[in-house]
Amino acid sequence: MSLSISLTVNGVARDIPVDDPRVTLLDLLRERLDLTGTKKGCDRGQCGACTVLVDGRRINSCLALALSCDGAHVHTIEGVAQGDVLHPVQAAFIAHDALQCGFCTPGQIMSAIGLLREGQAGDDPERVREGMSGTLCRCGAYAGITDAVLDAQQALGETGREQAA
Amino acid sequence: MKIFDYVRPATIVEAVAAAAEPGAAYLAGGTNLLDLMKGGITQPRRLVDVDHLPGLEAIEQLADGGVWIGARVRNADLAHDAAFARRFPAVAEALLSGASAQLRNAATVGGNLLQRTRCADFYDVASACNKRQPGAGCEARGGDTRLHAVLGWTESCIATNPSDFCVPLVALDAVVEIAGKTIGGKVGHRDVPLESFHHLPGDTPERESVLEPGELIVAMRLPAEAAGFSAHARYLKVRERTSYAFAVVSTAAALRIESGTITEARIALGGVALKPWRARAAEAMLVGAAPDDAAVRRTAEAALADARPSGDNAFKIELARRIVTRALSLAAVGTPDRVPALPASPFAPVP
């Protein structure tokens, strides 16, 4: 079967052949486009390590078929910094030591960017924790993650949040 | 995962035709289906991708006061639709208590109704499961049964329906709109009340809903009357962690209260049976009563009157009584202005 899809990945439009309908968005990013920043943890929608933004919304890329994403705008961790200037969420994660091993961090950061864009959590730590619960951190850096998200939100301000990605 | 054909129809007519063949399955958000396919639990020969079908992504007010929700509306979008959440707060709370933000951004209204059970033996292809393979037996019986059904189960299946969304919907008389066989070039439509949409296991646990091969859920409707409970409606859910977990037991409670007297009550339970469980006899007991502790406790007893353990899960019956009691009491106090920070949690500091 020879199928192809159009994706805009981190702002770059691409036509991508998909030779097997079983390929997920996660595998497409990692194995076909060499964007290995997005991590494969459980591959079953339980850990959130594979979180990316599709059309501005955070989803688990392991549970999205690449073919079904035809026409979508995808943002991954590789696209969030502007050259050497870190995204405010990245900077806040470093400032708050919001990681230990770092494997979940790309997923945490993409989830946090998605959360800030959704604008539902406000400055309530409880709502931030609830909103971030879809990405597990087995090192247990949750306290730092919550603080980082709250700080990044302040740094970005109202307009910045909408353009967070 | 087994190889499959992938087709992306442009219209409902094309979708229904493409899915009529044996072995076909509809793909929408994919959050449950792809997981099942990766585990080898379902192996469709053809995926009919309805995630791009036009016309099914709107939330519309109906002239009669009801609301029409397209099957492709994402769980998160429905929960955060301000007008919808104001009129149907228990539905919004149930949605926000389910899964994670990532999954709610992908999962659809139609797909939520068709979630498969999370019974571990259903998921384990090495286990016998009548639902997965009719006649194979049920290995869940006698195994780890803590989270299995206490209502409506049979020897052939003790699994539960995992949906949160469906619990307040069944309490509020939601109706499922289904597109089916094409007759004379036109797609056939039928309406099915959500209460009759899912099947209890009986002797045929493999038959999970009224859907016939090829039939497609196109929308969900809530009647105008359902908005009459907006001032006193809650969804509460006990789970093994406060976020991102399925219900051990849950309940939707909705009341109409006039001058301190209940004029109408709606109660449904989740996590207790293979379908969202409407407790009609219990509802009737509250009409004309004041929402005091005694009335609420009596009602909770009645809601679980037919419950019996299917294994090591007698605790769920008492837990369900208590969660019904708590949900009714909190509903009587009044719907909070905003869904609490920890949606549906009985442990949340906000009422």
C-alpha cells in the first residue's frame, strides 16, 4: 500500500509517505522523521511520555494513527525553543529542577504548553496537578513540575499563553 | 498489530457502506481502539476513519430546548463548553473526571459510548473471556474480582462498563442518534435511549450494544427537561488514585427541589455493571421528600437493593451506597459554580 500524508511539523510543511497503515504518529516522528525527542514509554496511552500538540492540542501520539493526522499541524519538543533561547516552560523546568532522569520531560513540557494554551488551570496548584496528571514521572519530580508550570504561566502572561506553542 | 485496510470516507453514506463488511471497525479518536489493537484484543480487517466526517463536530441548541452533540465532539470541548456545562454540570464534571487531559482532547462523544470494558481478563488474550471469544468461559470468575460487577452480571461475564460520561447521561435520559442501512440512496436513522443502548451480559456478553454491523453513532441528544436539574446535580467517583483512574464506583445524582421538597430525582451508577445503571426505583422514593439524611440513606439502600458480589467485591456494594448518599447530599446543597479542581472527587475540599 502506498499512501502519503501532509503534515506541518514544527512549522515546516512536509509530504510524508506512509507505507504501513499501522504507523502511529509517535513512530512516524521517531522512526521516519528522526524526531526522537518525543519519547515512547508505554505505547498504550497510559504514561504521557509521547505527548505532542496536534493542531495546538496536547494528545498522546502513541494512540493516533499517522494516516488519520493528514493535514495536521504537529508541534514537538524539538520545535519549542527559538534557536538557543529556551521556551519559558523549558526554562522554568530547569529553574525548578523539575526532572531527574529526564525521560518524561519532553512529554511533561508539551503537556504543560498544552495546559497553558487551554487556560483552564489558572494559578491554582490543584488544577495544575490535575491538568498534568496525564504524564507520569516515575522519578517523582511532581512538586517541581507544578511550580515550573505555575511560574511559566506567569512569565508568559495572557497573550503569551495563546502563542505558547 | 495485524495489518488492516485504511479508508477515509467523505460522507456518512460512504462510511456506513464501507463499514458494512465483516471485520470493519470505525476509527474516531482512537484512544481505546488503538490500545485494543496493539494488544491483539481486537483485530479489525478494515478501519473506517470517521474522524474527518463533516457535520458531526457541533454542539447545537435545539428549538425544543434540548441540545444536540455531534459524535465527533471531543470530550474536552464538550466539558469546557460554557453553555453546556452550565445546563448540564454533572455531565461536565463526569467528563473532566475521566482519563487525562491528553485523552480527553482526542476521545470523542461517540467513542466514549463504545468503550470496551477494562476487565483485566478481557485485555489478557491468554485468559478465557466469553466477551472476546464466545463460549470460551470467564477466567475473571474466581480470580481478582475486586473491581468487577455487583449488578446485572451473569456467570458468563462479570465485567463493568468503564465510562464516566454515560452515567449522568443515562440519568438525564440521553438519546443516541444512529445512522445505518442505506435505503434508496438515503441513510437510515434511528434513535435509541442511552438506557437501552448497552446490553447486560446475559448469555451473550459479546453483544455489547444495540449497534448492528455498519451502524454509526452520529450524535447524542439531551432533552430540555435534563437542564431542569442544573441547580442540584453532581457526579462523584471513587477511584484508586484521585486523578487519571477508572471508577471503582461512581454515581450521578440530580434533583429538582421546590420549597425544600424534592419534586424529581435522577440517580445512576457507574463501575457496578456492564452498563451505566439507572436506579429508577430509588429515584421514585425521593419524590415528595425533603433531602434530609434519612431520606437520602433510604434511597441509597434502595439503589443497591439488587446488588450481589460477583467475587471478592462485596465492599463495592457498601461503597456504592455511601457514594450515592454523598452525591445526593451534595446535589441537595447545590451545584458548585465551577467544576471543582479535583472533578468528582469525594475527597475534594470544595463541595
